[in-house]
Amino acid sequence: MLSISVSIRRATLVALAALVLVPVPALAAPASAQDYRLGALEISQPWTRATPPTARAGGGFLTITNKGTTPDRLIAVRSTVSEKVEVHEMRMDGNVMRMRELEKGLDIPPGATVTLKPGSYHIMFMELRAPLAKDATVPVTLVFEKAGSIDVAMKVEALGAAAPRH
């Protein structure tokens, strides 16, 4: 019985990842959103996708550029749209897509640009309080180890949107 439960849970997570996080190029891409600055960090193109009415999770995406000479780390994300928010990594392990929380956060090396995008690093909204509706905004607070925190508004794009337009 335990084996069946674990298999169902894995299948559900894979299906959720495919629905929420894998790009769908045939659908419209979102427009650029507002950019933000926190010390040496530049945060650009924050966005998320609309979710189906029964979805319990959603993904958030943005780009962080460290213009400074010291590393920083995205250590937490908070939002009122879900019970829990985590910074996740998604990658292929052989033929299996694996998604996991980055428990120590996401490194932002000096002089580097780190992109959180579908199928890769992303913000995971878990236990959504309500569906994310197209054209709404999702308030998030990004917490960095050195730079501190900043409030960012993520524009909600169409269900299945692939990437922001430049």
C-alpha cells in the first residue's frame, strides 16, 4: 500500500511540474515587468503564470544580476498568495525530472546573472490560497543573505506562458 501511495505522489509531482514549470512555446509570452534594484542586485522581469482553478502550486520567475564584487544568496521568498514559498531547482537526472528546494538558497555570484525560469531555478508557491489570475499581480518579498529584502510585484501572465518578452 505504501508503494502505491509513493508512486501516486511521484506521478502527481511530475504532472504538476509539467503543468506549471515546463515552458509551452506555442502559447503567448508575457510582457516585460518592472525592474528593481537592491544595493548591487538588479531584479528584472518578475512574472508568474495563471493557474487552473484547482491548482495547489504555481511557479515564479525573474532574473537577478549581481553588479557588485561580493557574492550574495537568495535565501527566502515570502508571499501572501500561498501558505509556503520556496526557492527550487529543477533538473534532469537521467530520464527523470527532479525538483527540490534549495535549502541553503540560490547563490548569486559577483558579476553574474542568475535566471529563474521554467524548467530550471524558480520560486515555488505551494498551497495556493486562490488561483493566480491572468493580469493580476503577485506580491513577493525576496530575502537576500547580504543585501536584505525587497518587495517585488510579479505580473501574472497567461496559463502556460513561456517567457517574458524583452
